[in-house]
Amino acid sequence: MHAVFSNLDQVRGLVGWRWLYIIIGSVNFLLALCAVVLLPDFPESNTGSQKWLFTEEELRVANQRIAIYRIPQESNRSVWWGFKRAVTDYRTWVFIFMLICNHAAYGFNYFYPSTVSGFGLGSRTITLLCTAPPFLIGAIASLFISWSSDKRNERSYHIAIPMGISVVGFVISVSTLNGPARYVASFLYVTGCFAANGLVYSWAAGVLNQTPEKKAVATSMINVIAQLGNIMSPYFFHDQDEPRYLMAMILLIVFATLSGLTCLFLKWDLTRANKKILAEAEANGTKARLFSH
């Protein structure tokens, strides 16, 4: 961003932020075209990469996994029925609260350059360069944690533990005025918040997927309503608190803690639900469809 604003401002009569949008929009457009070819669709669909990327055996297994977690087709009454099921399922609102807290916890994202400037790491250019490494580490951690979560079929600890790591980072940040120590702490809270974020969506999609309609409505609700966290978090940061932002950091600790505790509550809730499902399946001689937690 700094390079765009520094080198492209007023080029061809356009200000820097317009060039930034043009570049980002162009890249997103190209990636979207690639996604049409590279991303898989449903196993039985005629679109998506599963047509040429998956073997027949892999497609069969994928269909079986989808069928396990979906209620019988005759129960799919209408889109509005799916909407009602999504809205009245309290777990939808638990996921919404969890993600609101997660989004609020990474409100530092908007003010991170100002925060880093208070670490006294060097010139303006060095300060801006120092904003990149925590996010690079966060991206790598996100990939690893997502892979680990999928491999172990576990969600809650893979969200709660990164959020706990972010809390440690926030606590260090408010506990010391030492610039290098606060910079190291920023690696913890940047990595923790961003590594946990994506798993909330996948966990919700797995828990609330009893029908395609319910899954579509529930995941959309979670995505949209949870943006309240992004809307309110910038108001934590006041100009007079720059660059330490003490009050904001305390609020981020609170929201990161709430997000992690919500994960643990949902794990307990789904564990209890799975025990009930197993008992009913054994009594009826049917196959149990368990929740991932």
C-alpha cells in the first residue's frame, strides 16, 4: 500500500487510493476467473475442478460424506423452511457471537501501522516494512492450523488455542512499554486472530448443514451479522491513545477471550448432543450422524 501511494499518486491524474482499488480489483478479478476452473463444485455437478481433479473413488467418498450429514430429501420442504430452521437454531447465533468477537478482536488490523510506529523500530520506511512479517506468519499459521483441523476432524481447540495465543500477545502489549517486546507480542495476536478466523466458517458450515437451504442461510447470516465486530472495533481506537492504544488493547483482550470461551461452550454443547444422537441411533439400529467439534 505504501508503494502504491508513494509511486502512483497522481499518475494519469488518479490519486493513490484509486490506483490501490484498481490494482486490488484487477487481481481479484483474475483470481475469480482462476477459481471457476480450480475450485471444486458438488461431486455430482458438471462444473468445477472435481471433474478432472478427483478420481471416481474420491467422488464416491465425497458423496457419502455429504449424505451422512444431510437429512432425507423428503424433509427439504422449501427455501423458507430452511430459512426458519437456520434462524431458530440457537447454534447459528452462537456462531454469530463467536465470529463477532473474533472480528472485534482483530480490530487492531486497521491501526496496526500506527501501533508499530510506537515501537520505535526505525524510520517510516522500516516501520512500514515491519508491518508485513506478522501477517506473513499469520498466513502460514492459518494454512497449518486449517490442515491440522481437517486431519484431526477437530474444530474447537483449533480455534480456542489460537485465540488464547492472541490474548497472550495483547496482555504483553499492554504490560510493557518496551518496543521490541511489543513487536514480538504483535506476532502472537496477529497470528492467533487470523489463524482462527477461517475455521469458524468451516465449523459452522459443518454443524448447520442439515439441508442445503439451512446451510446457505445460516452461513450467510453468520458472515453478514458478524461484520458488526468489524464495524465497532475501529471505535475502540482513539487518536489521543495513539500509538499504544491501551484501552483498545484491553477491549481486544475481552473479545478474544469471549471468542475462545464460546468455542469451548459449543464443544461442550455438541459433545452432549452427540451422546444423545448415539444413544438414539443404538436404540433404533440406525447410523449416527455426529457433529464435528
